[in-house]
Amino acid sequence: MDTFVIITIIGAFLSILALKFIIEPEELKAIAKDLTRNHGLMMVAGLIPLIMGLVILGLYPPLEQSQAHGMIVAGFGGILFAIGIFRLLFRSLWINMVSQFSREMKHTRIIMSLMLIIGLSLMAAGLQII
């Protein structure tokens, strides 16, 4: 799969997810509360980014990428890998972070608007518009 396709998919995913939570910001609070109460779901929430990050890093190793789009994909794989490791190894810290977020819920629309801008920018880069 070409790196431009992966960047477009990542951008579309981030954009759709951001739109969902811009429209319904309270949904994010409910998801966070449910997540902290279900240990199996927390394990899956750590395993999925870990596996996705490893697959991306395996297919697009950072040291072999010579162009910007390849580095974007490798960087995203590294971020997913780090998220998966954090969620699996530092579960109690992650639970505290999610619990605090679900209680306070500050600036959700602003954060999701930034995620939407990043997603749309990645889609434009993946489609070679910018």
C-alpha cells in the first residue's frame, strides 16, 4: 500500500472521529466512563494501537523513509506504538487520566476542532493537494 493512501486513510479517520465528537461532545465523556469500568475493553484499547503501530513500523521503517510522506506514516506508526505501550504498561496512570478527563471535560470542542484540522490536512497531503 502506498504511503499516500495510508496518510489519506489516517486523515479521513481523524476527521470523521473529530466531527463525531464536535457534534456530540458529551458522548466522549460517556465513553471515558465506560472505558475505566471495563478491564477487557482497556486491554483491547491498548492492544489495537500497539499492533497497528507495529504493523506500520514494520512496513514503513523510519530509517528507510527518505521522503516526507514516508516519515509521516512512520511517525504515526511510532505514535500508535507509544500509545499502546503506555496504555498496557501504565494502566493505573491511564485510568487516572481518563477518569479526570471524564469528570472535567474542558475544551473538548477546541481539541476536536484541532484534530479535524489535522485530519483534513493529512487528507489533503495524502491526495497530493498540498
